[in-house]
Amino acid sequence: MSAENAAENATLAERAVRRRVAGVETTSQADVAALMEAGLTLMVEHEGRRAPRVADIVAAAGMSNDSFYRYFAGKDALVAAIVEQGARNFAGYVRHRVEAERLPERRIRAGVRAVLRQATDTAFAARTRTVLANGANLAPENTHVSVTLVDALTDLFTGPAAELGAADPAHAARTVAGAALAAMQYHLFKGDVPDERELEALVAFLLAGVAGPAGR
């Protein structure tokens, strides 16, 4: 029996339970999203100072301590979820920019520029810096956020690197990903903004290396 037929043949009681479960899931998703947004906002505001407490986070989210601990074992668990989501958003933004281009050189250029934009856009910079800084403090069993980002960017750049003639496309792509991320972090934590000339110099250098020493 298909899922559609099962739904049609469900008793009124079963349908009531399903509506309740769906409603609870929707509410839970909204609660978690509110806690994560409140946590990230406060971490950005408290950058360089005392980290926000659970009490601060639940107050900003308009929730209670009981609600917080219903979803998270503690503040570290919330921070881990924020860092994971931040990494996903970062990679998704770069992927969107890369996939908007057709030519391999333009795909790598778009990806590198998208990474550096995290340091040139004030709103992006504050959030990205917070995610990276807090990611470095997670427990050892959590993969460092920088490793996660380099791996995600490597996946995006491997195809274009192969099209450009790299002898080892995965290695070339990882080199581009690591260099772009390192440049972004340098500017983020130094607190300055790379200008257009510097950005273009980095892109040109990395593109030249894809089919050269970096690609072999």
C-alpha cells in the first residue's frame, strides 16, 4: 500500500495523531531555529567579550530554560548546531555562485570571490568570524569547521579543475579551496577588507596554479 493510500485509509483517530505529530514537529523546528538565531546574534554582539549564557539566549528567543534543554544538552550543543548550520550556509552560498557559471575558469573565479565575500561584506564577516571562532572551541570529536569547509569547496572545484587540465584535479581543487579559505580567515581575524586588486590577484594566482604545479 502506498503512503497516499495509507493516508486515505487512516482512521479519524490516526489522522488526529498525525496532525498532532506534524504540529509538534513544526513547533520544534521553529523553537530550534529561534534558539539558534538568538544564540548566533548574541555571540556576534558579545564578540571578544564574555560569551552569552543560556539565560541570555532563552531570553532573547522569548523562551524558557526548560524549552532550551528540551532540545539541547547544553550551550556547547547549541554552539555545535550553530557552527554546523553556518558551515552549511557558507558552502551553500558558494555552491550557488559556482553553479551559476558554465565555464570552468569562471566557476573557480566565482567560487573564490564568494569565499572572500565573507570578509568584504560586514554582515557576513561578523557571522562568519563568530562561526569560525566558536568552531575552533568545539570538542575534539567534532570535525573542525575549516576542514568541513575545505572539503565542501574541494568538491565544488574538482570538476572545473579537471576541465582546466589539472593532472590531479582533487589536489588542485583542495589547494584552491585551502588558499581561498586561508585568505578569507586572514582578513576576517585581522579586521580589514581585501580590495578588488588583491582579490583579483589571488584569483589569477590560483587559476594559474590549477593546471600548473598545484595541479600536478
